Amino acid sequence: MTSTTVGGPAPAADRTDPAGPGAGDRHLVPDPDDAIGRVAAELSELYVATKHRSAQDAHFVHPELNATGWILLRTILQHAPVQASTLAHLTDLDKSVVSRQVAVLKRLGFVQARTDPDDARATDLSPTEAACHRLELLGQRVRDDYRERLADWSDTDLDALATLLGRFNRCRSGHQSA
């Protein structure tokens, strides 16, 4: 495998491990000329940035809200009314985690629970007006941040990014294909 060191490109003579293929791979990243390797590296960076951003966004919504609660609140807003079991499926979270976080969201005044009109045994979760208001404020803040960060991107580039990210998100394992 051709690769570079984590600290940057290795000199051409140092790109292969004399011990053989795979011998030192755990300390290496893919060659920058490898398209899949570049995608993987960029997605790793994006993942770290997204985790940080999610924590900041959760704190903006409420100082007691953690990133998992924030993910659930966003999902409730997108799919309301929604049952806890559906939330667990949509977010790939354990039902016990969903249950604990929904309790926190209720306590913070961001989620209301009502009996499902079609099944009295089930409970539908919906965002409260307070949640919608905080999410609207956050949404404006996020859009302003992206407008600033992407100000020099053309409409064509922005459209391509949105299209490719959408396609990538739809081809996750266990979800619909691209």
C-alpha cells in the first residue's frame, strides 16, 4: 500500500514499508493521489468538526442539553409526531438512551408527549413552541455561519456540494441507496 505519514507526505523513497504490505499501516494514511483515501480523510476531518459543532449547537439550545439530546430533538422536529421506538431506529441509538434523553428533553420543556390517536398504547413526541423557537434561532445562526464560510463559493459549487452530500448520506449502510 502506498501511503503517507500522518504528519504529512513522506519522501518518495519512504512511502513503502520494507517489512512488507500492511506492516506499518496503522500509523499511515492513504496516499493523497488515492481518491477514496482522500474522501475518507476529509470525512474524518468533517466528523471531528461535526461532533464539535453538535456540542456547541446543543449548548446554544440549552446549557444542559448534550449532543445526543440535540440529535434527538432535531429528529423529533423533522419527523413529529414520532414515537420513541422510531427515534431509536432513525438515529441508530439504543431505546434506553432515547428514553433517558427524551425525559431530559421533556424536563427542559422542549418535547411534549401525547397519546397516539391511532394506538392508545403508544406515545407521540412533538417539539414544543420553546423548542421550535430555539431551533429557529440556532438555524439562523448556522445559516449565517455557512454563508460566511462559503461566501466565495459559486452557486454551482454550492449546488454540487449539496447534491453530493445528499447522495452520500442516502447511501449509508442500512439506508436507501444513492
